[in-house]
Amino acid sequence: MKHHPPDSRRFTSVWDALEDTPQDAANMRLRAKLMRTLCETIRAWELPQKDTAMRLGITQPRLNNLINGKIDNFTLGELANLEMSLA
């Protein structure tokens, strides 16, 4: 994610404003959507982080990154795999 000087253009999403290409913006939109869905499901489980991490097959620090929205720490593929592991 590159930082650009402010300008007066209008964007349809924050990712369109922040990312350099439409493809990067689309990737970030999908990643954000997957993270939201994963976090909603995880919260509904009402499990301790240790148990949640084990259930997802990830480490507790990795789960913490997910819960705290550290989107740059996850690829689209990683998030998709986590989402598929919920089924």
C-alpha cells in the first residue's frame, strides 16, 4: 500500500484510493470482506483464542493478527483457505 499526496478525485472505495491499480484494489476489497466474515464467525464461537487458533490450524499470534485486522499480514489465498476451513 503506497502513500500518495491527497487529491480531489472521487473513489468508489477506500481501496481504490489507497492502491496503485484496480487489480490491487479489488484484491484488498476481497481480503477485507474475508477478514470481516472470518472475524464474525470467530466471535460467534465465543472460544478462547488458544482454542480458536487450534480449530483454524493457525498460531495464536496469527489469530491475533486476523482479529486485529492486520490485512497486510494475509494474502487472499491464506484468507480463502481459512474461510474454507470453517465449512
